[in-house]
Amino acid sequence: MDMGFYMGVPRRVLKLGGSVLTCKSVPYCLDVAVTRQCLSELRDFSQGLVLVHGGGSFGHYEASKRAPTRIQLTAVSMQELNAYIMREISVLGIRAFPIPGRYFNMEHLERVIELGYMPVIYGDVRENGEIVSGDDLTIAIAKKYSLTALFATDVDGVIVNGKVVYELDRLEDFVGLEHDSYDVTGGMAEKLRKIFTANVNSLVFNGKRKGNIFNALKGERIGTLIKVRE
């Protein structure tokens, strides 16, 4: 028996990017097949796992608008995406509990894990319009519990000069990528800046490729290892 799990301490933290779970060019489009594949691969690791998911063509789409209803629709769209994901998790028999990003805190996280649930946290928006980034949540959890942050994206890793970098230990080595117009959280360049600023080891890999999520959770080295500390 792993007492760390029962004491509410996370063992792993995985961010499923919205670009993995949704059809990013089509608003409010869930990629059901890929979502089911991703969730089935994490089932064996659900105890002690913290799952974070992004907004993709749900939250990012609404957040990128200038409409007067932007804030409320962003919040509702993320709840809608999370509901889809929670239903699929439930079909797999995984005990999980949703935590909206705007209500997240470490004490709540530990309490949910201690009760035997896999926390499912999602990027969100506060009533003042402040975006709560899933990347920020993932990095904060990894830093607090000295974990490697696992980022499942729609690319094979960090790309420099058209090639996947095996290991990255300096931000200066990165050549920035363009990001989707829906992505209000900054894309890969901003993700890397946050990782290096927080001094958190991370793994960036393609979550759409079958077996990658399972292998990353198992501890295999795939995609790009961002090694900022020993």
C-alpha cells in the first residue's frame, strides 16, 4: 500500500492539452476517439495522478472573442468540456472528481486525493476575466510536490529547426513556434518560459500518438525532456 497516495500527496501530474482533446479549428468539437484513447492509457495510473486539461476549441474559442458575454461563456464552455471528459472517465470506472481552475488550491487537491479520487482540474476564467491557465496549474503542482510535469500536446516535442529536441536545458536554444489564434495562453513558447521560470523538470510529447501517455506515466523518456534541475 502506498501511504503517499492515502495521505493526499500526488505521485504524477499530467496536462492533456486542449489541442489533443479537441478539433482546434472547429469550435466546440471534442475528438472523442483521441479523448477515449488518452483516458484509457492513464487508467492504470489513476491513483495518485493529478489530471489537468486545457480548453482547446471550447474555452480558448470563447476566451478569444471580444463579446460582452465572453467571460461567462468561457466559464460555461470549460464546464461543458470537463463534463464530457468526466463522463468518459466514469465509463472507464475511474474514480475522479472535477476541480474548476478558479477554485483550485493545494489543500483541496490533497483532500480529493486522500478521499481516493483522481483530481481532474481544468483551465478556467475568474469573474474578473483573468484566465486560469492549465499550464500554470500543472507547473505549480509539479513544483510543490517535486514532480516532473508531463505535457501531452499535439506535437512530438519541442521543435527547433524542424526537428524534435531530445533534451532542452536552456531556453535560449528554443526557436519560437507560431500558435493557434484560439490559444489565449501563449502556446509552446510561453509554456517553456513558464517551465524555466518555475525551475520544474518537464516532458513535452505527442499525446495523440497511441501509447505515449501510458509510456510517459510509466516513466519512459519520450518527446522532449526539459531538464532545468538535477
